[in-house]
Amino acid sequence: MLKTRSRIDSQIEKLSEFTATPDKGTTRLTYSQEDLKARNYIKSEMRARGLQVREDGFGNIFGKLEGTIEGAPSVMIGSHFDSVPNGGAFDGPAGVVAGLEVAALFSEYNLKPKYSLEIVALIEEEGSRFGGGLMGSRGIVGLLSDYEFANLKDKRGVSTEEAMLKIGLDPSLPRKRDPKTMKAFLELHIEQGPILEDHNIPIGVVEAIVGLTQLEVTVTGQAGHAGTTPMNRRADALAAAAAIIAQLPNLAIDEGEETVITAGRLNVFPNGANVIPDKAVFTVDIRSGKEDHVLNMIEKTKALVESFNQNGIHTSVEKLLYIQPKKLNEELKSLFKAKSKELKVSWMPINSGAGHDAMVFSDFTDVGMLFIPSKAGLSHCPEEWSSSEHLEKGIQILFEAAKVLTEAEG
Ligand code: HGY
Ligand code: MN
Ligand code: MN
């Protein structure tokens, strides 16, 4: 497996170069120039492994090793290749590289799958440019309509389809995919938390993924002069937004059972040091393993926001994303555990506090997910790091599982 180690090291390294913030982590926004460089690299790596490469009308990338059973559904392996702002080099790419390496091993061992093997690289899982997230996978399974997709715009007002055309992508290509064309979706991902490292265990077999929602709260008031406007005659949108945000953590603490809430993005308008803000827009990310907690938190957050509708302050809440908690496929979990045992790789069951494309596919095909440890549990930051030794172990398990699921011969 020496070749594997050198291939995956160079691929992770190469993909990390396609960032808008060199020396400050990975910033690779969907349909950006960094996306284009990463996309071209991924496609060339797919071709180098003899895969048939195509892109869909969202810009998702597929590399296919045709199965011997005519028209048979595919075993898909992959993850996303966009990033959060100033994120890490492994969140997403670890899963894309794992898929590429499984294809490389199929080629090296000259394996002929009965069911096609498809390596996938998905767009806009993070939602960093167009909001919401899980966009590539939602598009593939038809949860994102063409109308909704066309009306998504980034903070500069550039639409998805304009941005696609700018980097030479074709929005008119086929989009939604018949679930019957998918036999399984397997995703290797970094844990993005401390559990595997704390237990000194290299592999997590994912049992379930938390439910999550992403809200966008808009607070409006009245712009004014910072010096001449008396305090009792202000409708300060940012002061109101800050008061709301300050109360959010306690809503989750009161809800309990590891419910979490995060206000991660805040935009202030007009954003002048000597101007009373007339608008503040912020996101609220809520997650829990139990759907009731997510639903309760949405109601509690809406009530808190609405309670500020007074003295010239107006508020509104938009739901950008909502997805229920997902349990992953029992047979695939058993297959991963069996292969880990055969390979003498220690594993543990684990739940995911992060959202993943796997949760979208899980309502449409059999889904399995593996985690590898994150150093110090850090992710969504430049310090994010995972070892290629752990990545290689995860790939070995994926490779063994893919041979079974594709009924490969050779
Ligand atoms: O936010 C998440 O859980 C994932 O990283 N998109
Ligand atoms: Mn991810
Ligand atoms: Mn992420």
C-alpha cells in the first residue's frame, strides 16, 4: 500500500493549494476560480484511473467505472470539495481522495465490477457561497428544484447559474438522478470532533447523523448619525441583533441533550463606524440527534426574535435548510465492521454532530459512512489535520466494502 500513501498525500496536498486564502486555511467557494482548479485536478485524476468523467447541471463531478451488468445501479463513493471560509484541507477532500484511491486500487488489481463504481465530488455542501448547504446532493436527489437553484444568489447578488457559466460549466446538463441508478453511497469523512482521538481508535463507523436547520434572521431599524441621534430615539438594528444572539446559547442549554446552536455569520448594513445600523442579517445553525429538539428550538428562536419587534425594530426569519436526523444503513455498518475486523483495524460506533451529503442520500439509497480522527478534534479551521495513516486504513475498508458491493471479479 506504499503507492496508496504517496498518492493520497499528494492529492490532499494538491487540493489544499486551490484556496483563495493561502497561509490562512482553505477557502474554496463553489464555482470560484479555486473550484475550477480543484475540479480540473479531480477530473484529471479520475481520467488517470480510467474513469468516464461527466459533470451534471449543478457542477457535481462523477467518475464512472462501468459495471458488467448492463444498466446496473452504481456504488457511489465520494464527498464534497467546497469549503468553509478559512477552513481545513481535509473536510470533504479526504472523502474525494478516498474515492479516487478506491478507483486506483480497482485499476491496479484489474477488478471488473458487476455493479458500476462511481466516484463523486459534490458541490456546495457547506453552503458558504449560496447559503443552506448540502446543495449538490440535494440537487441530485431532486430536493432542490431548478427554480430554487436558479434563484440562489451569493452576497454580491451573483446567481448560481451565472457563476457556473463564468467558469465554463453548463447548467443545462442533466441534474436530478433516478434513485434506481444508485445501489449505495459510501462516504469517508474526518470526524471533526475529539472522540476517536480520545479513544485512540482510527475508524468510526457512523450510526446516525444529527438533524439540523439553518435560519437566516433579518433585523431592520433606522439608519442615523452616531453623534446627533439621542439614545432614546434610535432603532439600532445591530444592537437588537446582538441582544438576540446573546440569548441564543441558553436556549440550547435549556433544551438539553447536546442540542447546539450557533450564530456563525453576521452582516451589518451600511457597516459604517459612525452610522447607526439599519439592518443586520445573521445565521442561526441548530442541531440535535432528536428532531423534537430541533423543532422546539426553531419555535423558541422565532419567538425570541419576534419579541424584538418594537420601537422601530422589525424582524423576519427565513429557513435556509432543514433536514431530519438520519440513521445509516444497518447492512453497510455491518459490512464496514466486518471488513475492519478482517483488516485488524480497531473501530468504534460513533454519531455525527456534523451534517454530511450522506444524510441527504440516505432517504434514496443505502448509505454508509466512516470517520477518521481529527487532530485535537479541530475542524472548520486552518489547524484541521488528519493522518494519512488513518486515511489509508479508512480507504482499505472502503476498498474491501466496494469489492463486495460491486461484486467485483478479478
Ligand atoms: O456544517 C456541517 O456540519 C458540515 O460541515 N457542512
Ligand atoms: Mn464536510
Ligand atoms: Mn464542513
